[in-house]
Amino acid sequence: MSDEAPRSRSSRQRTAEAEAQTERTLLGTVAIVGEPNAGKSTLVNRLTATRETVVHSEPGVTRDRKQMVVEWAGELFALIDTGGVDAGDDGPFQSEIVRQAELAISEADLVLLLVDATTSPGAADLELAQRLRRSRVPVLLVANKLDNPARHDDALEYHELGLGDPFALSALHGIATGDLLDEIVARLRALDVARVERTTDEIGVSILGRPNVGKSSLLNALCDEDRTIVSEIPGTTRDSIDIRLERGDHVYRLIDTAGLRRHRAQRQQVEFWSEVRSLEAARRADIALVLIDSTEGITEQDLHVADVARRANSATIFVLSKWDIAQLELEDVRERLHIKARQRPPIVVTSALTKRGLERLWRVIDDVYARYTSRIGTGEFNRLLRDILATREAPLVRGRRLKIYYGAQVQSRPPRFRLTVNDRSRVTRDYAYWLENQLREALALQGVPVILDLVER
């Protein structure tokens, strides 16, 4: 029996949207670069009209490049957020942040150099301006944090970057951001770099796990390129990173996430918002890859992550990482996970370093997705239901016995079934779990949520 609220969009709505639109035209790709705390993520959230990126006063929250789609005036374009480039930062992530920013510039048709106009041009601004001039990509200089029109002249100091007149705005207050979108669309139209992109029913795959189990390494291995920063330092990934990938006949949306901790007291402020994004990623994904570091064995925190995926109504696959150096026995692992995990997810062993198990993982993803979106006819379902109910007597509560009259599947993605009963109060928790597991076994829905809605006749 389901104890979860339905998703914000029903599967029927999602399927209808997918069928109605199988491709879309993007005017081009726009990358936003700048020094730390210039307000890039705030501007991204403003332009996308979402809270897609983590925003915090602490510099350096964004590290990876993250791509989203913006719609404005009936047009679409891709927008890439990047980490802050700091010429004076010799920290462990800065070289990778710079590399990711350079990759974003190389992918872009137009670059927005965002500067904090309340300060004078710094070394990072000058260095970025030099990089952009060498790249020969069209650049729009954007002066941020000018919420008072009387201070717009402050931005004139940035003429020394040699990138033309600065475009003054305030991302935080939304001042002139609509004008900026008009300017972006006009420039992309003039560049004439539009492309058509397939959107046929994307398969959302989130990668969940506790900190430092290898989520970003797995994502990079699946993409066969370094899309996210990998480090042995826990908490390297601070935001959910969506990557669109076409493979054969399928279109996937891979989502890298920040590490999930079990104990709330361990989370700092940035980690809290990173975890919120991870939970959102689980809710919008069809399949959650629950990554377990096989060199450390299975922990209670791993099982907590699996329960997060279950409560998000995502299908689940257990992925054992670093199997090339593990000392575990697969049968022991399988026995424990199947005892602890309600959905009985399949298990795949992998190594991001040697690429072991990746092809099998793709096959399992496709197989689980087929089950996740499967349907059964009402007549066949009721025949199956009668056979299951005949194997165990229904519970007797206060002298009256539960009766289940008939049922039907009312949605897929995930499978949801409505059962008509005489009295919901006679459904015991044990019996509901038993019925869920029997249906999962009979319908081959291992790793897939089975949601039961009990309705009184």
C-alpha cells in the first residue's frame, strides 16, 4: 500500500507531452562564466525561472558545468552554468573548475561574462577576458548587482576588459533580466546556429549515494568523457548535474547528485541545500542508481539512500562501484540487499576505472525502465489477483474479514494499481506488504515501485 503522495505530474501527462513533442529546436548554447560570487547561479535561476542551482553567499559553491534549457519569447536555448574562476585560488578544485569553464566556452555559441559591478575589475575578470578574446566566441559583458539605476555608471569601469559596453542588471532583484533575454535571443538568431534536438521520452536516471562513493566517476564513465569534477575529497559535487545523452534508440537524462548523509546534524548549510537538490533529482528520475562503494561493504547509510529512492517512487538498481579492488562475495551482498530492500532491485558490479560492467548496467537500465513503464490489461490483472488472493486468507479485523473485489492498473511510470475493497480499515500493514511483494514477483517488477491504492466500494 502506498504511503507516498503522487508525483506532481502524472505519468499520463508525461507520456502525452512526450508524444506531442518528439523534437525541439534550440537557437544555440549560452555559457555564463565569471569569478566566484559574481552571481552566476542567481542569474541562471532567474533566467530559467527555477531554483535549479544552489545559491549561497559562500564563494565557490558551483564547481561543475551544468546545462539547462531556457524558454523566452517562444524560443529555446541551452544555458550552461559554470564554477567561479579565481586567478588567486590554488585550492584543490580550481584547476578543474577552470577546465570545466573552458569546456563550456568551447561548447557555447555565445558567452556571458558576468562581473560584480559593485567592485573594480579583478585579476580573474582580466584573465577571463583574455581567454574569451582568444576563443573568438561572441561575448556579452554583463554587469551584475546594479539594483539602483543611479549606480549604472559604476559598470563603465569594465570597459577596460575590451569586450564592449556592459549590460547592467540585478539578477537578485530581476532588474533588466527580461531585456537580457531579449538581447540573447536576438544575438543567437543573428548567429544562425539553431539545431534540432530529439526529445523522445527521455529516461531520467539519477545517481544517488553517500558522499565519496564514486558517483561522478560513474557518470563520467557512462558518458565516456569528464563531464563532472572527480576528487577524493567528500562533498566535491554540490549540485545536481543533468547531462543529456543519446544512446541507440533511447535518450537518457543522467543526473549526478551530491552525497546523501543519514544524520541531519552532520550537514552544513551548503550541504543541506545540496541534499535538497539530490532529493529533487530522485523525485524527477525514472530510475535511481544507488551506488555502493564495494571496498567498504554495505552500510546502513547505503540502505538509507535506497529508501530515499523508494520513497521518491523511482525504480532502483544497486550498483557496486570499485569492484576491481573489492573483497566482497557477490552472493553475500545479494542476500543482504534483497533482505533489506523492499523493491528487490537488481545488482550490477562495475568499475569506472576499468569500465567493467558498464555495458551490462546499460542493459539493466533499459530492462528496468521497460518494467517501470509496463501495463497489464484489467482482465489479466484480475485473474492474476484471484490466484494470489487464493494463497493466503485475508485478515480478520474486529470480527470482519477484508474482501478485495477487483482491481485495475491506473497508471504506469511507476505502475499503480487500484483495488476495490469492502473496508480499508481491515487492511493490515503486513498484508499490504505481502500483497505488494506478490504482485511484484508475479509481474516481474523487481526494482520497480508497486503502488496500491485501496478504494472502498
